[in-house]
Amino acid sequence: MPEQLANKLRKIKDRVPGERKHITVLFADIMDSTALTESKDVEDAFGLLATMVDCMCEAVHRHDGIVSKVLGDGIMAIFGAPIAYEDHATRACRAAVEMRDALFNMMPDQSGNGVQNPSFRIGLNSGEVVVLSIGDDLNMDYDAIGPTVHLAARMEQTAAPGKIQITNNTFRLAEAVIATEDARSVEVKGFSAPVKAFVLNEVRPEGQRIETSIRSGLNRLRGRDREMVGLRDALDAAMEQRGAVVGLVGAPGVGKSRLAYEASQLASKMDFRHFFVAGSPEYLTRPMHTVRMLLRNVLAIPDTAKIDEVLKRLEALTGRDKGYLEPFVIPIASELDCKIHDKAWNVMEPAVRRAKVSDAVVQFLMMLGERTPTMLAIEDVQWIDPESQDILEALVPAISGNSLLLVLTFRPEFHETWEQRGHYRRMYVDALSETNAREMVDDILGSDGSLDTLRSKLVTATGGIPLFIEESIRTLLEDGQISGDKGRYTAARQVEEISLPLTVQAILEARIDLLSQQMKEVLHSAAVIGRTAPEETLRFVSGQDSSSFEDSIFRLEDLDFLRESQIFPRREYSFLQNITRDVAYAGLVKNRRLEFHRRVVEFFEDGEPPSKVENQDELVAILAHHSFKGELWTKAVTYFLDAARRAVGKWANKAALTALASALEALQNASDAEEISPLEADIRRLEIKYLIAQCRYSLGEFDASLQTLNEEKDLIERVSNRSLAAQCHFWISHIQCRIGESGLAAEAAKVSAQTAQAVGDLLTEGKANASLSLIYYQTGDCASGLEAGSRAIELLTKAGDEYWLGMSHFYVGMIYMIADHTTKAAQIADTVIEIGQRITNPRLQCYGMFLLGWAAVASGDAERGVLICGEAEQNAPDATSRAYARAFEGYAMLEAGQTHEARELLDECTRAFEQFNFPIFTSWFGALHAEAIRRSGDADAAAKAAEKSLAIAERINHPWGKAWAHGVLGRLNKQSKMHLSPDQNRALADETFRQIRDSV
């Protein structure tokens, strides 16, 4: 090994373990070495083979590759690790070609006719490996991830004599500089499909791709008509000496810079001068940096310029004489690091000097616009230093009445102070709409029908971010998943996902590899922590002392890996590019990732949470995520359950379901690893399933909610936690009640109450009685319903659960309404609302309000009922609650004479109840919808709707729904499909209503 390469390895030896790298593996082998040396003396034969192997090694070392193994008469070599190179594939190809040429010349003439027999083969593949260690003798061990090494070996074994065979991965990484024969398919053991391979012929001397100009590389501008009109208007305003400022605000990659470029092209056509400067996070703490760079760009003077040269450029640009410019020369020259000999200036108070500099810069830029229309583009304003921002804030109001246009680009986190200025226009540059994104994809891909599925995937995966669209398509082309020319691509194979370009990975890995081990620890820690990393967390996880940590942070900021994204109330860091975080995270081997995630858990479990996170919900979410990623399975179950319960409490049921799915996965892993006993696993599983059922119910997925618990019936019967079993029986009852299975619901509620009573669980016993109260309401047994409701209120008052106490009152209020005790029901509605307000529960407030609205309608004040039910809708926390409130609002509208509006609203709500599989309300509000249709004058449609409602009510034995349906059919004065006359229908309705009232 060359000493220079050995020295490089010695420097990094202590920081190699635990890294994943993309590399190129080379295998080279002398074929049939016995036959090659059989006619030679033993020593001569040994010498020939040793010389050939040395030749191979020298070719590898010349391109900074590592000979990992010498395999008798062949070698295995690695390029791109332990020292990462973004051009590792190109280096390997160069080494292979040089090796081939040297070996060919060394081959003996075995035929006697002066022709060498090329008895060697070389194979290459690029992929991912894990660096395990570098020994004291600089030997290195690797463990391949996937088929990387195996496939490289198979490329060598299947190559023709004297040839170099490379995989498609290697080809696409080095494609710009290599010449190959056409691709062929190679059968490789262990691969289900043939592998695409190429024979490498040569590597061209030029080692870099030819870069295209920005103009030739631009795609058609899509979806930016509004922005371009705004920019043209601003240029016109500046041309007319009305001055203009345009703020282009949007997320990275949406195309703010592209719009600034397009504005500069328009400006050139309109004879504007235009200048450009950009803010940078690296220089946020360097006073006046952005202004200094702007002055250098405008004045076009070297760093070593003297004050006289500054004056000459000022005169040339402004057309003003020395006498006029004298007050501005020294302040401007001082910011350009010119040596100032003026004594008065040098002894001036810093604050006074700063004010003079600010005034001089503003006046100079104003003079530019006075002489010639001028456009100044300042990009990334969120990253300009505070002093430069002060000057910008002074310049913005001053340019009104001048031929100066400022085009500013910044991210949403920057808040401008000049938003109210009349000559300022703020334009938010959003991601492309789905239509425009599709058009951009079509522009690049073309119209081939084989890409239709890919188009949709690209639009979805890229989120309409133009930069991501461009890079993703470039990656697909390099991956061989599409083929052809721009605008005429076709599908080469089905694209499963949009992946990160290998070339980008290589570049970022090479940059990361240049960092010291301490800096890598900080960077990897930040990648594990998340999109943002609080300073205190980052220091703990990286395991560094304050001095080393601060030095690493400073260097990582200086190198544009991290930026300080927040100072108060706690300092936080984030990656400048999320793609860098992804690559840094992927570079960690599993054990190191686990270690870092576990450190995060340790940090947040130790100490006072308020000092580390903003709220307890955030803390639980962090602990759940990192416990799972750290494979602390038992902890992950606990934290995800906690997170789910918190989400349910905020009516964030979809978020809760996501957490519960992770909890189930963690529980399975904990059971497989025997971290948890079978008894405890049963309890945890049932807790998770119980919460899933609740979430599904709240989302209106009643059938799915019931199925979730029905699947666990055996577990419910055997689980040792009988209180939990009682809760499950209660919830089964609750759902069955909602879907109209009143008999089964009553049985489950009674089992729940008995089981809860046996273990002294007042809360669940109270909820079970509340469920019975609702069941009896639905079956029209008001007396039993009031008895169960009173028992529920008594138990829940003792248990202290105000939510279910409020729900129990609500059920009792519903019973009083159908029993025609309107005043009593209204009083109870007020109680429900008061409880909801007291515990800040929007569902209780919503339910109490539409109950109160119903009571108002029944009392003859339908217009007030409309208003109250409308307010109930505003408080609805989810789709089902909203449907309830709107349904009662429709009823109130009907009684208030708003027939058309009521018909539309009741139709919408009846359909919603059908979708939710809530037949109780489907039958009742279906009947009300039929009544609205009747009042609209469409008797046939009304009869059809009423008969449908009646059929549902009959099926589930819902007296209230039957009574309303019979009433509508009776008022239609026509015979129903059930062969009942109008009088018979009216009589049935009256009798059913009477029976319900008399049951109290």
C-alpha cells in the first residue's frame, strides 16, 4: 500500500466503525493459473503470479482504492471506503482498465505464435456496505448489505476472458466518462431475474460531466402566470419612476430563484441594470455582510480596491461629481475594507458611523435608480445579517418615486416589516398545483402512455416542488427506469418508488466523510433526533463535552450542514437540506442508530420535561418515536398508548390510530423478544384494541369499530383484567346500539355492568347503565331508560367522570323529548352544555345545544331552534357530531317553514347516517326528509322516502322512527306499499307516539 494512502487510513482508523457507505467493489482473478504456469519453474511461476497480483494492487492504489483481500491469484478491492469519494465508480473503472491493460501485456505466449492469451477477468458492482473495523495492520473488514459484494464477484466470474464486466449500478454512476459495449443480461445465482451488465472498454481522460448553462437547462415555466404578471407590473412601475418592491415568499425548491431569474431577463429586455446578492446562514452574525457583497457586485471592484477607485466607480454609476459624492465615499469605502485615513471618521462613535454608512448605502442605491432603471435581486432575505436588514428596511420605503425595483426572496419564517407599504407586493410562491405539476412532468417525460402511472407517482411524491420533480426524473433516467430523450421518455420498467439519486448520495457521503469524528457524532445525533435538534438534546446524545460540542457545531454551521434555526426560548439546530439529514441517518449501521435513539429516550426520561419540551404531549410523542426506533419495545408500547389517549382527548382520532398501529407492532416485537409476559401482553393488546374501537367509532366507522372488538372475544373472556373486559363489553354495547342491534346491545351492556360491579369499577358500571339508557330510548321504553339513566348519573357522579356524566344526562334528555316532557329536556340540555363548557369538551357542548334546539322546536319556537342547532354545528368536533347537529338543524328549518333548505339538509344528513351505518337516525331523519319532500309537493318521492324509512325502523324495531314514517304516509292520503290506508297510517303513528309518552 502506498504510504500516502496508508497515512490517510491511519488518520481515520479510530472513526471508521459503524458507518454505511456506498462503494464500488472490484474483483479480479487470474484464470486457470495452473495451466498458465505449468511449463515454468516453481519459483518463476510464483514470481509471475505475484507480479500479476502486485500489478492489480498497484492499479487499485493509484486511484485510492483499498485491497480488502488477496485471494491467491486474485484480489477483492473497494473504492469509496473507508474514505468516501463521490466518484468511487469512476475510480474503480479507471483502475480496472489500467489493470486490464497491464495484465494483458504480462500474459505469456502459450501458443507459440506470438499472441498472448488474456487469462484474467475483472468484475465491478456499486452498492452499500458496512465498515466494521480497520486493524492495526490497516486491514479492513466489511459486511455487505444486500448483494453488493456477491454481485461484484459474479460479474467477475461471468466475464469473458480479458474483459471487464460491470453492473448497471456502476454504469450509471460512471456513465459520463466510460465507453461500454451494449448491455446484456446475466443470470446470477440468488437473483430472481437476470442482471443487467456491461462490458467496460475504456474510460475517457476527462473525468467530469460537461455542465450546461442555466438557460439551456431550464424547463418550461409552469403555473407562475400570476407571479410573472406581478413582476412585470413591478418593472413597469419602476420604469415609470414609481419604485416597487416584490417579495417572493415560499418553501425551498418551489422556484423563487427561478422567478428572480425570469425577472432579470425581463429587466434586461427593458434596459434595466440588474444586480444580485444572496443572504447566507453562514454570515448571519457578520455585520453588513450582505450589503458589503451587494456593494462589491454593483461597484465591480476587487477586494484590494482603494478609496480613489471606489470614488471613480461611484462617479461612473451615478453620474454625480466628486463634490456631490464626497459625503458618501468614506462610509461606502469603509464597508469595502478600504483603508481610511480620515481622522474624523476613525474617531467617530460606532453608532454614528453606522448611521452614516446606512444613509450612504441607501442614497447610493437611490442614485442608481435616478439615473437608470435598476433591479436589485436579494435572495434568501431570511439569512441576511441584522445590520444589512436594517439598511434594507430603510431602503424599502425610500424607493417610492424612484426607478428602482427590489426583488426579494425569502422563506415563510421571515416576517417583513414593510408589508403595509403601498409600493410593496408580497407574492407567496406555493408548490405547483396538481395540474401544473402534472404539466411540468409531462413537459419533461413526454406523452408516452407507458408513463401514465409514473406521472401520478411523481406528482404525489414530489408534492409539486419543481426542483424535486426535476431531480426525481433525472434519477429515474439514471436508474434505467425510464429511457429516451427529454420530452420523449418511455417506461423501461415499473417504478415502485421515487428514490434519492445515487449521485447525490455519493456527493453528500463524501462531504460527510471529510468531517472529524466529533463532528460526525454531532451530525449523526442531529439526524437521529429529527428535523430540528434542541441544543441541550444534541449535546447529550452526541456524548461530547461543552468545548468539543461547541467546536463541532461551529464547524458544521460553517460548512453549511446545520444552521441555528431558533434561539429563544431554547436554541435549536436544523439541517440546511433535509436530504442531508436523510443521507446522514442512512449512513448509520443499525447498532449505532439504536444507540443514538436510546440516548434520546434516556435524555427525555431524565430531568424535568418542561425544560426540554414545550408540553407533555410533545414529550410523549418524542419518547414513543425514539423508543420504537431504538427497539425499546415495552417502552414504545407504553408511550404510544399514552400518545393515543392524548390524541383521543383532543379528538385527533386519526393521529391516535397511527399511534395505536405502532403500539401493536411494538407489542408484537416485545412478545417475540420475550420482553413481556403473555398475561401482560394480553392486557396490553386489549387496551390497544379497545382504543382502536373507540377511534373508529368517533370517525363514524361503526362496523369497523365493532369488528375490532369482536375479533378479540376470546381475549375479552380470558383476560385477567376484568375491569378492562367490562369496558370492552360496554363498548360493544355502545356500538351495537348505534347500528340498531338493540337486543344484542342490551345483553352486552348488562354483562358489562355485572362484570364492572363485581370488581368495583364504578366508572364502567356507570357507562354500561348509560348505554342501557340509550338502548331503551331507541326501543321506546322510556321508563326503563330513565331508570338506567338515573343509575348511570349516580355511579358516574361518584366515579368523577364528567364526560360520561354529561352523556348520561344527554341520553335522559333525549328520553324526555320523545316522552313530550320538553321543559324538563331543555333543563337537562343546559346541564349538558354546562358540563361540556366546564371540561372544555366540544362534543358535549354540541350535543347539549342540538338537544336544546330540538326542545325549542317542540315548544313552538322553530326559528330559535335553527339558530341553536347552527351553533351546535360550529362546536362539532368530528363528522358524526356535525351530522347530528345538521340533522336537527334541518328539522328546525322544516318546522320554521324553510322547506327547500330543510329538504336539502335532511337529504345530506340521511345519506351521512346511511354511510355511518346509523339506522336509528337514518330511519327518523329519513322520515323527516320524506315530510320535507311532501311539503315541497312531490308526493311520489315523499312516499318512497317514507316507506324506506319505515322499512329501516321496522327492521331495527325503532318505534320513534316508525311513528314518524307512518305519520308522513298518513298525511300523503294514499295507500302505502304495506297496503295501509292513510287513516290506518295516521292511527298507527298516533298510537305509537301515545305508547312512548305513556311509558314514562
